[in-house]
Amino acid sequence: MSGTARRRTDADTGPPTPETALSPPIRRRPVAAALMLGMALAALDSTVISTAIPQIVGDLGGFSVFSWLFSGYLLAVTVSLPVYGKISDTFGRKPVLLFGIVLFLVGSLLCAGAWNMGSLIAFRVVQGLGGGALQGTVQVIAADLYPLEERPKIQARLSSVWALSAVAGPVIGGLLAGYTDWRWIFLINLPVGAVALLLIVRHLHEPNRDGARGPGVDWAGALAIFATGGLLLTALVQGGVAWAWLSAPSLALLAGSAACAAATVFIERRAAEPIIPGWVWRRRTISAVNLALGALGLLMIAPTVFLPTYGQSVLGLGPIAAGFVLSAMTLSWPISAALSSRVYNRIGFRRCAITGIACAALVLLAFPLLPYPGADPDAAWQPALIMLALGAALGLFQLPLIIWVQSSVRWAERGTATASILFCRLVGQCVGAAVFGAVANATLADRLDEAPPAIRTGLPDDLDGVSRALEHPATLTDQAADYLRRAVDTAVDHVYVGSAGAAVLALLALLFLAPRRTATGPDGKLGAAGAGGTEGRDGTEGADEQAQTAG
């Protein structure tokens, strides 16, 4: 196959795509820089604000609801992703990305001017609606601009933005909150976003697709999806935290989400261009990846949420040092992702992802086997080494799946397909936070109930008192402090075992649902490697129409 044919393999069989319009590398570089800046806006957002919470609460009040600064943003991003994916397939990527950056910057400016916690939470939701457009559309444009053999490089660069944000975000947030004012956390987004806007306007040129547009966006379906996702995610995020799981608010939210889900199915089945079309779940490649990345969202709760708690409560590390233990994973992940193309070009997307998630399951199971360290900061190298291995394994897992899905669909379907897998991962994170939070709380409650009578009087009476007691160990006897550390150690071990179970679920989805072969890959080879190839419209494997056209 010639070089020209190879480049056209992953292009749309219809009108010319942004990939063909911007194929010269000199014109792709400023767009790639803009994509990385746009991704940085979304990636830095949560990590920067986390270390400034004490200053924000001290200025605005609202300690009881400050968690909604994160939950509200996450809800807005999650429920808006499918809508932006469909809109980008209908009207093009550029207007959606520009709208998302502008909305994110408007939300940032509003957050900087917030006068109380309620207004700040509302403006964070506005930010999240812009962040949903950023997260999904950046990934899709990257797939449009780069042919299959070059995609790992740009995706690794985007992953490195997340890695750098995980390390630098807390430091930047602490410096701004400590030496200036917390409002600058949001104001620094403005120059970054302005540069990204300028680069996108000047250098990203999409062909006119007016003739290719369908009936338009299914706005009724979009509203139904917003309502379904908003109610469900609110129940998952706040259940067991703001109210009990079996309380009236939880049951009402779950019942409301079920009713809205039924309405969504009814609306989408009758829509000419549904927001979440049926082919997303009928095609085995996409449905398998959706389930696998949903499981990835589940398992990520262990390292991202519970590992910092382990570092501070068990090892006795400070907040920044505990964050650096987690950063080991964010450093190895993009490196592994960048090298994954050498693996999946040899053994295929499916087998590469299976290898990665199988290794991740073994790494997660190794965490509970660590010896109890006590309050010994010198033992931090052990969990850091495990996180380094976990990042390497997940780099072989996630990126090949994203590229596989993006390479299996036409241009006009890529936004919807990409949004669906990101949506499933975010929903998995919300479910994981609820499930593993309940596991950890149940373990701690059992350990408190089973405490020996000799030290029970010195232990806190409830779960909220556990973190406060470990922050001030001088208020406890040595025996009580050690008992609490062991209890937290056991709770985190149980969460890691559950995360390994989520990895097994992802493995099963790939083993039994993902297609083993594709008829024709983009390099013209038959499918054991699985490097591309599309499925037929009914969900079965068929010849790759794009490869046939290119050939």
C-alpha cells in the first residue's frame, strides 16, 4: 500500500477531513500545542483547587458543602460529554472546541468573582460544562489530525499534560493560595485559554460539511440525558456522604434517574439523529471498550482517592509527600502509553490491552501484600514502586483502546464514539467512589467495633473522628494510634482488592465481548493483530470500508 493510501486509511470515506486538510506537520504543530493547552485547562482545574480549599472555605464559608466544588464540576463534565460528541459530529470539531474554551474561561472569571460558596459551586458547574467540550473534543481532533501510526505520539503528549498537572497542580495551588489570593487559581486560566483560542482560530481549518449534516441535534434527547445523568451521579456522589443510602433523598434521586432513563430510551428510539445512537452498543468493539473503560474508572478510585489517605494516615507523610507517592503512577503512564504502539502494532489492540489490564490486576493485588509499615515515612518507596508499575500497565491498556475505537469508525461517528468511552469512564469513577467508599467505611466501622476493651475508650466514636484523630495523634495513646493506623491500612487493602476485581471485569469484557479478529486493518493485513478494522453496522465484523477505499 502506498504512503498516500496508508494516510487515507483512517480518513472518512465521505468529504475531506481535518486530517487531510492539516496533514503537513508544520501546520499541525500549532494545533497540537493548542490541544495541549486546552487539555491543561481541564487537567489543572481540580488539582490546583484541591490545595486551596482551606483558604476558600475560610473566606467564603460553606465547609459542609465544599465537596460540591468537585462534585458539581464532575457532574457537568460527565453529563455534557455525549451531547458535545454528537454536536461535533454534526457541526464540526472547531466550533465545539471554541465554545468549550470560551465557556470554561467565562466560568473561571465568574469563579474568581464568587461572593459565597453557593455562587462558587454554581460557577464551577459552568466551568464543567466547558470542560466537557474540552475533554472530548481535544481527543477527537487529535485523532482527526494524525494518522494511525502517529496517534500514540500525540496521545502520549496529551497524557503527559495530565501527569504534569497531577504533580504541578497542588504546588501551584498552594503557592497561589498562600502568597496571593485563591481567586488567582481561576484567573490564571484566562491567558492560557486565550493562547489556545488564538491558535485554534488561526490554524485549525475544517472543510465545509454543510451538505453532510443530518436532521440536526436531538435536543430533547440531550435534555433527557442531562436529567438522567445528573440525578444518577448526584445520588452516587452524595449517597453515604450527605445522606444515608436508604434515605429519602437517595431513593428519590435513584427513582428519578430511572424514570428519566426510561424517557431517554423512548426519545432516542424515535429521534432521527439520537445523541447516543444504538450502534454505540451494537458494535462489539465500542461496547467492549465502553465496559472496559468503565471498569477502569472504578479501579482508579483506589490510587487516586485512597492512596493519599494511606500515605498520610498510615505512613505519616504530609499532604505533598503523599501526593508524590501517587505521582509515580502519573509519570510511568504516559511513557508506557507512548511506547504502546510498538506492542499493539505487533500483537494488536485487543491483546495489548488485555496484557496491560492483566498486569494491572496483579499489581493491585500486590498492594495488600505489603507489610504493615506503621508510621514510617521511609516505607513510602514500596507503594510508590507499586504505583510506578500500575501506571506502566494502564498505559498499555487505555490508549490502545481509545485508538482502536477511533480507528474503527468514520469521521462523522468519531466524536460520538469518543464521547461514549469517556462518559463510561467518568460514570465508572462515580460508581467506584460510592462503592469503595462504602467498603472502606464498613471496614473501619467493623474495626472500631472489634477494638479490644483496653484501648476502645481512647478511640473516636464515629468515622468522622478517625481522620481527625490521626491528624492529631498526640490526643491518642500509642496503642490507640497504632490500632487506627492498622484499621486504615486494612480498609485501603480491601479497596485495592476491589479495584483488582474491577480490573478483572475489564479483562473479561475484552476476552469475551471484544472481537478477536478484524477483517482488514489499516495496513492491509488480516486481523489477528486487530490494529484497526471496523465492524459492520449490525455489530458483526466486516471489511474495513475505509481501507478498501484507500486501497
